Amino acid sequence: MASLRFYTLEMSLPCLCPNPSSPIPISSRNNLLKKPDSSRIYKTLRISCSSSSTVTNQTQQSSFNDAEMKLIDALIGIQGRGKSASPKQLNDVESAVKVLEDLQGISNPTDSELIEGRWRLMFTTRPGTASPIQRTFTGVDVFTVFQDVYLKTTNDPRVSNIVKFSEFIGELKVEAAASIKDGKRVLFRFDRAAFALKFLPFKVPYPVPFRLLGDEAKGWLDTTYLSPSGNLRISRGNKGTTFVLQKETVPRQKLLATISQDKGVAEAIDEFLASNTNSAEDDYEVLEGSWQMIWSSQMYTDSWLENAANGLMGRQVIEKEGRIKFEVNIIPAFRFSMKGKFLKSRNSTYDLKMDDAAIIGGPFGYPIELTNNMELQILYTDEKMRISRGFDNIIFVHIREI
């Protein structure tokens, strides 16, 4: 039987700031993800996550009030737009939805021009009576789902559901003729649908005979909350489904959506950091809590143990008095744990010394002789998301687990 090799790993990184006493200028913060050594092969580790979140920058969140922000933040970490939500996550979302519905928002939303336009679906409940398109496509994070609402700005009022597969593949559009019943309710009847695929010069009909469905093709949609800014909407359908939709997708949502699709992430991070520079000095603190890694610009090594020791897997747990722990679940009931200390060395930058490693199974621990010294620079953080640079100039994106 193969034996487990134990070894000591020592490493340190050079200074990451151009000047330890000054922040990174805006011009230097762009292109932060350029690889320092083109001979290395970089790979992406992606954990699917919801694209439903926001940034706390005051300017960027000005179009959302506190109650709306609470709902947006409640959606962080929910996969499949609600498909894989935990009971606690669902409860948090439902509570935030109830608060907004009690506030009412714009009165008679179906009479308001703010309801017109394209809405991006961020969350939906998924009862067994949900439509086939909802069951098939809305739970897939790599697809983008929209709803077009045009009631008064056209001679042909319609509500359409669009599933965008990608810029290169195309989309599916399911359309319904619509009419306004009252200030909140829209009546609709699905009447046509088709795939518009980039590689075909014609549309492919969606194989559902709407005319033969009778009342099954009919339905209604109540708008129970429309924000005064026109950027957030909550709707409830005739089959008991709740929808949360947005017009304006704030920067953090855009970044997490890009990570979930695993395309152009480095560029999206550059753009996000460039738009979130502080007017004074950047001095981000390491916030306490459990932080799950969802993306890294990492280079894999041949050693699983070394990857774990460098924080390239699992989560970071930040504790009081400068304590930090890396945790990686190996198999059920077994995990890798490595504890250490961190000390702030300059603005947004910390020295980490990890020197207490073990494989833990149940109540028992098996010590591993492993030491790791590294530097951690916080490029951006808020209460929900953190972007940092760590071992070997690798960029990490973590979300805070609540």
C-alpha cells in the first residue's frame, strides 16, 4: 500500500505593491491578472454560484434601497436561480420578498412605463407545476434567462421568456400575447416560440403545439413589487411561482455571473477592480468569517497536499486575534485543515504563516509536518465578496458563507 509522504514546504513572495506606503494607482490596478510567467500553465477551478449579488459601493448601489439590497444579498450563493437553495436560503429570500411586497413600491405597476423592457431573471421558486421551459433551462447557471415585457409601448402587447445559451450559440424565445387586467395583473397566452441559433440562417420552431393546449397555454402574472428606480421587480404567477427580476445588474452581480459561466473571468475582475478604486488610500481589512473560494487564476501542482496548503482549494476561515485556517473536504467525514496566523504588514497586505496542518476524521486528527509562509494582498472586499492575491501571484475570489 502506498505511504503518505510528509514534507516541509517553505515559500515567500516578493512585495506586491509598487510602494508599501501608497495605494495601487488606477493605472496599475488594470490588468492585475496578467500572468507573471508565460511558461506556466494556468487552469481555472470553478464552483458554480449564483449570479445574484451586489457591491456595497455607495455610488453603484444608489438605485437600490436598503430593503432591496437585503433581497439582493440574500440571493448570494444560491445556485440555479433557486434550484439548489437550502431551506435557510429560501427562508431569507422569502422574508426579504415579503418586506418589499409590504412596501408595495410603485402603485399600479402595469400602468407604469417602468415595467416595460428586458428583465433578467435572478431567482425563481420551482414548484412541480412549473412550465417545461422553466424546469429545463432556468436552473442552469451558464444560461442567461430574460423576460421581455412590452404592454403599452407597442400595438402588439407581449410578454416573452428568453433563454440565451451564449453569444455564439443563440437563444430560445417563447412569446405570449398579453393584456392588462388591472394595476398588478397581466393576462397572457403563449402562442409562438422558436430557437434562433447563430449557425443557422433560419429559426427552428419550439416543438410545443400552443393552439392545442387550450387553457394550459394561458396564465397570469402579478407584479407584487416594482421598485421606484424601475430596476427590481417581484412577480407571482398563476402556478404559484415567485420570480425576482432585475433590469440593472450591478457590478458584483456581473462578476459572479461571469465566474459561473467561466468565460472572460480575468477581464471581468480587471473591470470590476478598476471601477471600485477608492478616492483615498485602498486599505482593506481581512474580515472575519468563513470564505469559500469560487475561482482562482491558479496553477495546479502535482501535489494535492501542496494545493491545499496554498489555499487553492476549499475555504478560508478568518478568526479573531489574527488566526486563519484553510479547510478542504477530502471525502465525507474527512477533511484537511491547516491553521496559522496573519499580521498586517502594510495597506491591504498581510503576512501569513501556516504551520499547524492535519488530516481530520471525526474526533481524530493526524498531524502533517507542513509549513507555509506567504503574503496575502486584499484587492477588494465587502461583506459578501473578496478578491485577493496570494501565493505565487494567484488571484482568488471568495464569497462569505452566512
